[in-house]
Amino acid sequence: MSSGQSNEIFAVASMADIEAIEATPLSSRTLPQNSYDAIAATAGLMPDAPALSFFASAADFTHAHKWTYAELLADITRAANLFHVLGVTREAPVAFLLPNLPETHFTIWGGEAAGVVFAVNSMLEPGHAAELLRAAGVRVLVTLAPTSLPNDLWSRLSPHLAGLPELRTVAWVSLAPYLDAVGAPPFRHLVEQALDTAQRFELVDLRVEMNKQPADR
């Protein structure tokens, strides 16, 4: 289906059908020019349709956090505006080390709208991850806030961040909104302790900073 200017539905039952479809160049099909336009087009067509659901535990699937397409587009737009303010460009990417969270989607699609996104596997050995971040000249990093969970990402990664000369901002993603419902211990004191430690880069809360940005442009 196209981006909304025309709603084409293609029936494909044979090679002749494929050849007929391919006879029309993609440039003539009014397709979205980028991922942000594709999401915006879908939000325009069905703003109240479910777009994203997340639950931290399979036992808690009936209490999922949900976004409609309109809400998803709004959060992606907020993230894009935030990354632009933080200096993300094609030459200075935003990187992320995150598990599969809603904020991961905001970072990917918002980062693509602002510039370039660099995905780093959060399961990598932290020293190797830092080498990748250094090679890419990352200016903004999105990763997890400190937790008291086993194998805490922040405690493993943070000692390596001082060696990243281009890094200016680390935007934390808190798991608390998703884990409090399943009995996870509070993380606030761990975050406060980390903030008290002198760093050569700025530490911010991704959601707090996103909420300061416009969602409609």
C-alpha cells in the first residue's frame, strides 16, 4: 500500500503479475521517502490503531503498555527533536545499547529523522562496545539507567565511557515504569548515586527530556 495519496492493493498470483507491478517505477508510486514519513503516513490513515505493545514479563501480558500510531509518532517526533537539540547529525550519530524496549523504537526512528543511528548489541563485552562507539565518533548515547538487577548494563559499561572523546550526552532509559508492576526493587537511589559521580559528559533522563520537546513538528 502507498503512503496515503493512493491506496494500491496488488494481487500477485503469477510472474506476469510481478512483472506488471515492476513495470511502474517506485518513484511513481508516491511511496514515503524515509522511515519517519512511512510512520507518519500510517498514523494519518489510522491514528487510533494499535502500533506498539510492551510488557516486561510474560506473566504480566494483560497489563501491557500500549501506543497507538498517533502516540507512537508523537514519541518518535519528540525523540527526533531531542536528538537534534543534542547535536545528532549525519556525521555525529546517536548510538544505543538497549534491550527491546519502547524507547528503543523511539531512538531508532527518531534518530533516523534527526541524523544517523548506530545500533550496538547490548550483550557485547563493554570494552568492545566502547571501541565501536569510539570508532563511530558517537556524540549521544542512549542506554539503560542503573538497576539492581543481575548483570546490570550501566555498572559494566560506565567505566569505559570516559575514553570516548566525542561523547557529550548519555540519555538514560529507566526500567522502573515497566518493572515496578512486577515487583522489581526501586532504582531511584542507584540513579542518584550515579549522578553524584563526576562525569565528563552530561547524564539526562531520555523520557524527561523527550517530554520537553514538541510532538507535532
